[in-house]
Amino acid sequence: MSVLVQNREVLEWISEEYHGMNGSHVETLQAAPSPLEFSRICHISRPVLIKGYTIPKLRQWSDSYLSGRMNESLISVAVTPDGYADAIASGPDGKKYFVEPHVSQMTMASLLRNLNATGDAGPEAYYLQSQNGNLFSSAYFDQEVEDTQSELHPLRDDVPAEIPWCSEALGRHPDAVNLWIGNGQSVTSIHSDPYENIYHVVRGRKTFLLLPPTEGWCLEERLYPHAIYSRPDASSPLVAVPSPSDTPPIRWSSITHPERPGSLPPQAHPICISVSAGETLYLPAGWWHHVRQSDDITIALNWWYDIEPRGMAWIWLNLLRGIGNVPPANDVDEDVAQDDHRHRTAHPIP
Amino acid sequence: MSVLVQNREVLEWISEEYHGMNGSHVETLQAAPSPLEFSRICHISRPVLIKGYTIPKLRQWSDSYLSGRMNESLISVAVTPDGYADAIASGPDGKKYFVEPHVSQMTMASLLRNLNATGDAGPEAYYLQSQNGNLFSSAYFDQEVEDTQSELHPLRDDVPAEIPWCSEALGRHPDAVNLWIGNGQSVTSIHSDPYENIYHVVRGRKTFLLLPPTEGWCLEERLYPHAIYSRPDASSPLVAVPSPSDTPPIRWSSITHPERPGSLPPQAHPICISVSAGETLYLPAGWWHHVRQSDDITIALNWWYDIEPRGMAWIWLNLLRGIGNVPPANDVDEDVAQDDHRHRTAHPIP
């Protein structure tokens, strides 16, 4: 019996037991949890939809308010031909690549105009999704000083740097706080992050398709060569340009449309959660998520908190990803794997 | 590669990673934790020694006070030839058995007299360890009525039915509250329970040897035939009497003296914690423990709380026990395994 088959059996057993114990239940709270309640929730590590947590200053976030606050400051916006940033797409040679978006600098007014004009302005999709702590980064919390490097600095007055009931429950500050602005064109391909995530929708609606960490093996990860969208010349359409051949391949799910019926194996139990304006999703560390947005402008904030390093959580997430087999995509032999490019590397089983 | 070797590799990887992340650190608190602090501690699921949690009424628990309160009531006491109740011992045929103690009914005064007279009274060891919720059982919490069935009912006034910071953290009542009275003769063989455990020492001192759930494979569990100590006639010494052959075998560690150097493999990282009178140990669910006591009378209380059924904890504990190979002891072919006889059955990987 090969190593691969044996490990697959262990993974299938774990996911079946997990689903048997937990089902597909998602709890909904009508008010923000207390720190103790949220500590218990993190222990269980299942998604929770929180309806009663509002952030008053965000009510004023109209297009004109945001454009006025940001004024002529330039912000980094992901531009893609199809709305899929950080996703699998075909390169010029017909092979599949993990393609990062083209990044364009523009004003907030210009971004919002582009998002409102979808269809008129051409096929390209714009998405503010820099997700590098674009509002508050760990430097802010480490240094307890105003790090004015943030492109979105003028919006900080409206956004709490941390979620009080989450910080108190976990006993730590966030690692990064991000603003996301897009429309129905933008889709986030399915992936998981090793962070506890508080996701708050300000305008519009986000639809999450979720899988527990135990069902990651259903997503058929592969190793993809890396590419970046760019324009051969300033007026050209975007094309995926392969990165230099010594760029490490990216480990990513080969299931590009998990929301389509039949795309996942029967052992997967996807959970669909719609998060509307004013609602908050607790997305536990290691949960796989695919995210779509309503057609109108959708604005969201997220607070990433480091996972608890003590105990078993980190080991289990590594086990669930580490004992799976990750073959190369395109039938190309790729020896060197790189984990999700933005995140810490999982330690594979030797 | 056989299934056994493959699973052993997974277990070795898990235990090495777990030790790498956590070391052998045991936190000590100088005061009882708040419910939120204890919720975080349970999430981490590592032992914590709590020095500042006192239960005032227990200060009066002298021999004469206990004998007076219990008066002529009879209590069930475990009697063994060597102090090992629920442990591996040789039967009359020279084979190894899992042997339950003889249970003798006696007054508290008689028990305490026997414990004080060790050496004078003969080689047999007495240990009040009925561990069936002998102070408060789940029936007490479920029914919210006084279930006067408890043999130790007269002592209930002195013992809190629950630990407030633990019940509030976990959001539930205990499943069982037990009194333990023994002396240096009595040893608890190494095993694990699927319960969160709060262990409070009232008199004397207990020494725990602990292994995390990830190192259970180091304990070389085997399937043992079952036996019970009894006397061929009233004045005879105790002998292990094998149970009927259709009694399911018991899964138990074959390492009877893990405290002796060299008895555990080098991949095991035992933690030794001494808990003195007035101190409390949080022993997380699934942690393996071997317990010795000081020579003088040692009195302890424990509160067992059900493990959180949601999330991953239960699955992981089952995985860690379920993918190991458990051969029969005595080279006898035993097909049917029974889990720790007092506890819920783990679901083996099919």
C-alpha cells in the first residue's frame, strides 16, 4: 500500500468523523459575543455569523465621503482581466499558472468610478485587496506609534484598530487590518489562511463558500508555476506573464469553481454563508474560503489575529495539509513547493 | 510499507512537532484564573498548576472530623495486594491481566485506621478511589435534586459541587466529582481520560507523571484479559481471578513503571508535577497520567467536566488513539478491543 493511499485514508477518516460530530451547522449571534463567549467560540473553531456588532463611523462611508477623505492619495489596486486575483489561469503557452494581479496606482475616486462603471469601462476588474495590513499592520501594534506608511491612513479614524471582544478573548492585538473594495466582478479563489479572521461587511454583500480544515484534501491542491498579469505595452490588454523559472511554484487548489455543482467530491460538505452590510463573520484559522460579492460596490474590513501557537491547533493544521500529496500541475515535475505565498510555511511531514 | 509502519510515522511526526512547539513547559498560577483566563487555558489544553485556589471548609478535614461526619456509614474501598488498582498484574497462570481491585465496605474510621497503620496491618493497600461521582454524579446536576445515593453524602456540605471559574469557562456543570483517600502504597497506573479534570489536593501530596495525548503511542498499549482481585476464602490473601472468557479485553499501557528511567522510549517527554495540599492541577482531556502519593494520608478531590463535543478536540484524541496498532498482550489473539473500561469508547479507524 503506497504512502499516498494510506494518508488519503487517514484524511478521509478525519473528515468523515469531523462532519459526523459537527455537521454543517453555523451559529448566528444577534449581538457581539462577550470575550468569554468568543474564547469558547475560538476553541470550537467553527464559523459564526454575528449580526449585532456595528461600527458607527462606517455608516458615513459613501463614495463621496471616501473619495473626499482619501483625496489625491494613490492606492494600490489589483487589476485582472476576469476578476480572479491570486488564482489559477492559463498562460500564453496554454499551461495553468498561479497568477498574481497587475497592481495599478489610482485615487479612491478613480477606483470607485471604475467599480461603478463596470461594463462601460471595459472587461477589466478592479479590486482593492492589498491585504498587507493596508489599514493597520503588525508594525502599528508592535510599535504603538502611528506608522504613516499605510496608503489608507486617512481612513484610520473611522476604523477600530482592533475588535475588543476578540482581542480580549485571544489576549493579543491583530496582526493586520485590511480594507477590501470591489464589486460583483471580483472573486477570491478558494484558499485558507493560518489566522483567526474577523470579517465585517460595510456595504454590499459577500457570499462565502466554506470548507473545514479537515476537508482540504477535497480541494486537490497542485503545485503551479507563478505568473503575474501585465501589459506588453500601456494600451494592451493584460496577459499572464510567467515568472522566472527559478520562482518557487505555488501550492493552490485546482478546483477553480467550487461553487458549481459537481465540482467537489461527495466527501466535501461546503457551507454557504451570506454576509450583508453590518454583519460580521468569524472565519476560524485554517478554514477554506471562496468569496463572491454582490454586483454593487462591496466594502469590507477584516482583522487577522495570529493563531494560538501553544497547544495543538498549529500542529493539526499542518498535519491536515502536510500529509496530503501535492502533485505538480501541468504534469511538470516540480520538486520545490512554496506554501500560500503570503503566509507562513507549513512544515511537511518528512 | 505496512499500515502499522505508516501510521507510526504519522504519530512520530505529530509528537515531535507538538514537543517542538510546546516543549515541556507547565504554567503555574498564583491565583485562581478568571473564567476567561481558564477558557484560554482549556483552548491550549496543557496542564496548569494553580496555587491560589483554596476551599475553606476542607481545612477542617482531620481524621476525627471525617470519621465523625461519616459515622457508621459504609463506603466502598479498593483493596489490592500491592497498591495498584486498575492495573496490569500477573494472574495465577503467569499471564498478564488488567486487574480490577477487590472492593471492601468499611467505615471512614476503619479506612483511616488502615491507612495510618500501613506496615502493621499487613501488605494490603486500601484506596478510596471509586471515581464514579462518589460525591456528586451527573444525576445530581441533571436533576438538580439531592440524590442521596452517594456513599459520601455527609461530606457534601464541605465540597463545592462545581469549580466556578471552570464551569463558567466551559459553559457546563461537572460530569462527576470524586473524593480520593489513600497513602503512599497506592499508585494509579498510567492512563488517560476523555475529560477535562480539575484535581485539588486537600492533604498530603500527589506526584503526577504526565505525557501529552500526542505521546500516547510511546506507552505501548496492549489488549489485556480482564481479572478481579478476590479471596478464595475470607482469610486468604487476594489473588487475581480471571473473568469469564467472553469478557472483552481491556486496552491498557504495557509500561507499568513509566517513572523508572529507561522505561519510556526517547521520543517521550514525561512531565513531573508535584501537587501539594491546597494546590490544584488542571489536567486536560486526553493527557496521560501516572499518579503517586506521599506516605502520609493523601486526600484529593477531582471534578471531571465533559470535553467540548463540537470542533476538533474529540476527533484528534480519537485519531491519536485510533491509528495506533494495539496488539494483544500475552501473544494471545484477541479480536475485540474495549476502551478504558470506565470511559466512552473511541471510534477506531475502520
